[in-house]
Amino acid sequence: MTDTESSARRSQQSERARQTRTIRLGVGGSTIEVLAAPAETSGTVSIYRWRMSPSSRGPAPHFHTTFSETFIVEEGEVDYFDGQAWRTLRPGDTAHASRGDVHALRKERAEPATLLMALSPGVPREEYFAQLATINEEELSRLHEDHDNHFVDADER
């Protein structure tokens, strides 16, 4: 690779980094980075990086009817519920929830964690994530319903 090609590649990578949209999830310090929106992948997949702050907990058991989710841990430890049992995911570990599969994430350790989330087909979740940070309790159920999050009863855990 020539110096010119190397400079061009670094410039493209810098431009992509500037285009990455970061969504703050409330005051706790967790963020979601939009790495690939459905419009960029012809609707095949959407990819997000969730940087979980030390105080972040994760969603309770739920399922989706229109998309599947794959989680890949990049840093830290996160517990994953597959509808039957919890297991600890460490860097490099992967978990997958097909459409309709009950699943959950939790982080009980007082350290940050980072995971990639790939949704297929691609689902635009930016509005959902942004609203989670500011929505009041009365509107939360509507937000979940509008964005295909269906939480299960506590006794089904």
C-alpha cells in the first residue's frame, strides 16, 4: 500500500468515525453507537455498540416479533438469559435470540461492559434508544409496543 493509499484509508476511517451517531442513555453514562443503520445495509442488518456504564443494568426478559438479535461481548462481562437459564458472556462470546425467543441482558458487576448488537433484518432503533433516556413512565409501555419490545411476566422468568 502506498503512502497515498494509506492516507486515503485513514481519511475514510476518520470520516466514518465522525458519522457514527452516539445516543446517550440517560444520566448514567451508557451510550449506544449506531455503526450501521438499515439504510446502509439495504435493510439486511443494523449494528449498534452498547457501552454499558458501571451502573447500567440491561433489559428484563422480553422478545421481538419482527427481528432477531445477536450480541457479541467486546469488553467486560454481561449475563444473558436465553428464556431458560442465565449464563455469563465474556469478551468474544456470542448469544443469539431468534424472532420470538425470550431473552434478557443484565450486568451486575460494577464495571463497564461493551457489546455489539446486530439486528436482522435491519431495524431502525435510534429513535427507541433516544426516547428511552427521556420518556416518562406513563409513555414507556407505548414506546416498547411501538418498537416491538414485548416484556414477559415476572413469573415466566
